[in-house]
Amino acid sequence: MTTAPALLRLRASMPALRRHGRLLVLLLLLIGAYGAAAQGGGVAPRRRRQVVDVGVILDTKTWVGNISWTFMELALDDFYADDSHARFRTRLKLHLRDTGPGVVDAASAGVDLLQNVRVQAIVGPQTSTQAKFLAELGNKSTVPIISFSADCPSRSGLTPYFIRTAWNDSSQAEAIASLVQKYNWREVVPVYEDDDDTNIKFIPDLVDALKQVDTRVSYRCKIHPSATEDDMKTAISNLKQNWTSVFVVRMSHALAQKFFQLAKDEGMMAQGFVWITAYGLTDIFDVVGSPALDVMQGVLGVKPHVQDTVELQNFRQRWRKKYRLENPGTSLSEPTVSGLYAYDTIWALALAAEKAGFVNSDFRPSLTKNVSTDFDRIDTSKAAEKLRGALLKVLFFGISGKFHIKDMQLVSSNYTIINVVGQERREVGFWTPGSGISGSPKMKSDLNTIVWPGYNETAPTAPRGWLFPTNKNLTIGMPVKPGFEEFVRFENGKATGFCVDVFEAVVKELSYDVPRHYEQFGDGEGSSNGTYDELVYEVYLKRYDAVVGDITILANRSSYVDFTLPYTESGVRMLVPVQDRRQKTAWTFLRPLTADLWLGTGAFFIFTGFVVWSIEHRINQDFRGSPASQIGSVFYFSFSTLVFAHREQILNNLSRIAIVVWLFVVLIVQQSYTASLSSILTVEQLQPTVTNLEEVVRNGGNVGYLNDSFLPGLLKRLKIDESKMIAFDSPVEYDEALSSGKVAVIVDEIPYLKVFLSKYCQKYTMVGPTYKFDGFGYAFPLGSPLTADITRGILKLASSGKMAELQKDLYGDKSCPDKDDSQTSSS
């Protein structure tokens, strides 16, 4: 009885139990789903992601390695945190090997990463020496070796697996060359670290770029990485002995700090000097800190231009926080360009890995037998080769700019020009391909204000690019010229003469002092130590800083020196005797008129008398009589009109007209005859004995020339036999040879001939064509900055009239007219 009520109660509670059971089952299902989600990442199991192993070889004890690793870690986090990459099937995994600077350690780490970790790419060899060895590993394993800071010296078609995710150094060289061109600096000295690898490509690129803008590199200063302080002082001392004051520096920051400190101690960070740093050194201006920047005041540097985008600004804040947390006490506040390259390199690898889409590393054993080293046992990876192909096709805009690989390196673009002022690194301009230097990357404008070394504020002008060597006078060579001392003379240690006077007048007008002393190219006893060509070559050998004298500008000489513009009249002519061709005889009175004119005058004389007689004899008694008398009247009347003394009366008007015409003719003939006869009897008839060299050759005459000159070569080209050439040393010898008939002509340069004629004007004259040469010039070393300044000074001297005064002193006041008025020029 008691059971029935219980059953009834149980039946009544069944709907509630069913409801609670469903709730319990639902709860259990939710708990199971949560557990599955916790383990599997969702209701549905997520696809398993493929890990792509990437090796990283850095020296984290250096600023490059330390900063770069921070950038890489941030890059990896940022890439996969990006929503657009959330569904990527691949994930990069970085394996860091902190190797230090050694090549062996880097190579060993590379072998370990390839053999044991089976990486699909290796990033980060910092030095070119490390890159060279790792590039060989890449060739062996077909695994790409990627560097964002170093270049491989042998990078070419022989190293197809070495990829440089940084700009081409040649574009940096072009930017530096454009900066040099802007300020018209004509000579530059590269100062670089002599490590045989880092600069093996950059220095030739720089020299070629400078050559394109007409700037020379006559000296290179190499500093060994292990150079002592004394070694660097010696190198700096050599720099001070050069004229050039524009230097391009490319070396490690540790070496650069020591070098710039010593350069400042030696006074080479003062006014007049220009220092330009290449990108690798410019990039660490923020790293070196205040002490280093104190000794680099006024330094200019170039580095790749990075546009300040919103993404970069946001990244900069996160990077500063992370880097300062990991490196307390650091002064670095701005990300380096090489760090930005490292960041974009990881993004590019992540994109390439996803695009390659490989499933496993797929390393294949080496086919080389009888291997004896780990290097020979390195396997190859087909997947890594596929990754390399995908990486070369990656194109995106990273925080450093456009990432586009061409010819196994990033395509370069604009450069920023930096100026160190105080503790600031000011952007003063930009360089863009095709547009060159400007103050803005988007429009053509002038550079912003530059503070040069030695100035606390803007200098009035940019440095001229050269300075006189410290504590050194210019040693100026002078030729020994005993014959024509009017041009150069050296007596009692003092240099004089026209050539010296012109040079001194030019130097006095320069805006700076030129300390100098003259030195004769002779034995001190009046004999020369060599020819003029040898004297000029002494400048090339740097035994003389210049040559001042009667140095003719010739093509063969200009191969070794630079010449100024000529300061004398140019050309070569002939000097010949003159002879008086007057013939004072009893028949001299006939010479004023030619035979034809005499005959014509006589005929007109008879004709006029006959015409007057034919008109007058019918009506005029004075013209009548016997035939003989009438003939006499005809001739006498015409003759008497010559002196206007005729006695016959003229009756007919026609006769009068004929007489007027005759008298007019008589007047003209009489005046011309009188003037001509006076000239014949009083003026010398001086004429050259010969007028051209062809006549001398035909007559077999000898030709004289000035000893130690270039004229024998000219005479040979003019078909003069060498046996007919005779050399002379002085104007006196010229006179003796011409007077005695030893030579028929003297061939010499016009300045010498003018000096000669100022003494012997009445006996000789210049004749014949002018053979063109460039005249006298001053010789300076190739690329010497003085050449242009002295040239401008010569032009100013000529325009001011001072040159004419000096020439008047040289040639004298006497006027010696040219007897040959029909000159022709030839060359």
C-alpha cells in the first residue's frame, strides 16, 4: 500500500527529471567542447602549420648584431600578429648563432645550421669576409644566404645563392660624387679600412663615379683594422702633406672613432676641411654617442632615405621600449637603416615561405664520395631552392621602403645627406637618381644650411676643397736659359724675368697666400740638369710643385702635368735677313712710271698736239708755216703745256676743251710721278731674302732653331732634312749665323723672335705662315687646384692692362713692322 503512493510521486516528478537531465547533458557537451577548444584551438581542429627553420648568424656584441636581432624578433612578432597573415600555413622559426667576428666561427655555425637544424635560409653574416665563406656554403647546399649589412666580394653569377637585402654600393658612390660635383671639388681622397673585402667593390665604384664628374683620386689612404695609434697618426700626417682637403671615409665605427679623434688632434677637423662618411658609418651617428660626435662636428654623411610613415612612427615607439628594456643606459634613440633592412628581410622571408608552400625541408644527401670534412658532407635542399626563387619575386612596401630584389640585391633609391651639428644629425638634403642633389626629395631646391668643420655656424662659403700642405712652401722649378734671359733669369738666389714677373703679378691678386720658393733646374754653374721635357716630368715625379718659365704647352707634356692658359702670343714663324733693293742709277727717273704708262702718256702727248693743230691752223697764224715749222709747233705746244708755258694763242673753243682735258691729265701724271720718284730716291726698299721654307729646301739652305726646343720635330714634319738643321742658344748666335749665311732662316716661337727683333729690327724680319702652337704656360701637377686659379688670374691680368705693360718691358718701345704682309696660318 505504501508502494503505490511512492510510485505516484515518482511518476509525477519525471518531467522535472527529464528537464534536469537535458540540462546536465548540455552542460557536459559544453565542457567537452571547451576542453576540445583548449586543446585543438576551436570547435573544429585547426590545420597544422609548417615550421620553416631559418638560421641567423650575428655577433650580438656589436651594435649591428645587437640592434639587428631586436629588429628581427619584432619583425617575427609583428608579421604573424597581422590579421592579413593569420591564416598563413607556414611559420618562420629563427635559430640564432652568436658567432663573434671570426670567419671560422661563422662558417662553423653555418655548417651546424645546415646539417643539424636543416635550415632553409641563413640570415645575417655581418662582415664581407664572413659573407664570402657562407656564400660558398649556400652554393653547396642550395640554401639562400641573406645579408642586410655585408656584401660578398665575389658576388656575381658564381654566387647565385647570396642575396643582399640592402642597397647597391654603387648608388651610394654616385650620391657622394654628386655632392662633390655640387661644390666643384676637383680631387678627393678615400680613407677606408684595409680589410681586402669590405671596400673591394665600393672604392672602385667611388673612383668611377668621381671620374664621371671630372674629379680625380690621386691618393688613397688605407687604415688596417688592427692599426695602432702611431699607424693612424702616420696616415693622417700623409694626408696633411697632400693638397686635397676633401675626404670620403668608409670604415667600422670603432676604427672611425679613433681616427676622427686623432684627426681632430692633428688639426684636420678645422676650417677648410671636408669629411664625407659613407652609409655604413653615417648609420651609426646615433649609436656612437656624444663623445664621438664631438670630434665629428661638421661631418657630412649619406645614408638611404627612409620615408617617415605612420607605420614607421608606430614601430619606432615599440622598438625604443623593447631596446631600452634589453639595453639599459643606451643612448640610441633612432632605429638604424640596417636594422630596418633586417626587419624587412624577415617579413620578406615569411612571405616567400608562404608563397613557396613546401611541406618539409627535403634535404638530399651529398653525392660526393670519400668526404673528409663537414663541408663536403653538406646536403642540398630542394625546398630551400624553392624558397630562394620565391624570395627573389617578393615585392612589398616595408618600413624601410620598397622591397624589390634585382640582380640579387635591393633596388636602390634616394639618399639622405646628414650634417653633424652639435649633438644633432641634421638632414640637409637628398640625392635622387637622375635629379642629383637637392634640398627636397620631391622638388629641385638648394641644400639646407650646412655647418662645415671648424665653424659653429654657417660659413660664408663652402670649403674650396684644397689647402696648402702644412708647413710647406711650393717648390717651383725654373729652366736654365742663358740665351734669352729676358724670360727667365736666376741670379743670387732671386728669380726674375718676364715669365716670373707675370706669375708673381697673378699670385699677388689671389685671395690667399701662396708660400713659395724658386729653384733652378741646373747645376748652379749655368748648365741645365736636363731638357725642358725632363723639367716638366719633375713635376709629375713630385720633385717640383710647379714650373715657371718659357715652357711651351705641348700635347706630350700635358699627359704628365696640367697647364694654365698661355700668357704669351702663340705660334712659330721664320726669321730671315732683309736686303735693300734700291737701284740708284742714271735711269732711276724712269722707274716711277711703267713702260706702258710712258708709252700711253707719249701717245696722248702727240695726239693732243695734233688735235689742236688740226683745229687752229686754218684760223690761227701761230700754227701756220712750212711743214717742218707746223710739226715743230705741234710737239712744242704739247710739251710746253706740261709746265704751263705755251706761247700760242688759242682761238677756237674746241681747241680750248682739248687743252683743258690734256692739262688735267698732265696734272695727275705730274703729281704721281713726283711722289713716286721721291719715294724711290729716299725710302729703303727692304725685302726678305726668302718667304717660305719650300724656297729654302729648293735652294738647299740650312735652317736654324733654338736649342733644347720642340722645333726639330716640327721641321721634320715640314720635310726639312735633319742634316740641314742647326741649333743655336742665343740671339747673338742667331745674328751671326744669319749674317754669315750659315743658315738661310731661323725658325722659332714668336715671343723669342720678337725679343730678337727688338735688338736687330733693321736687319731681319718675320715672314711666312704661322704654325700654331699654344704658347707659354705654367705647369702644375695633374689635378692641382692652383691651375684654375692661376688661369683666371692670367685672364684678369690681360684684361686689366697689366699684361700689356709687362710685354712692353719685354719687347721694348721700338716698333719693328712686319715686312711680310701676306701671312697665312697653318698648324
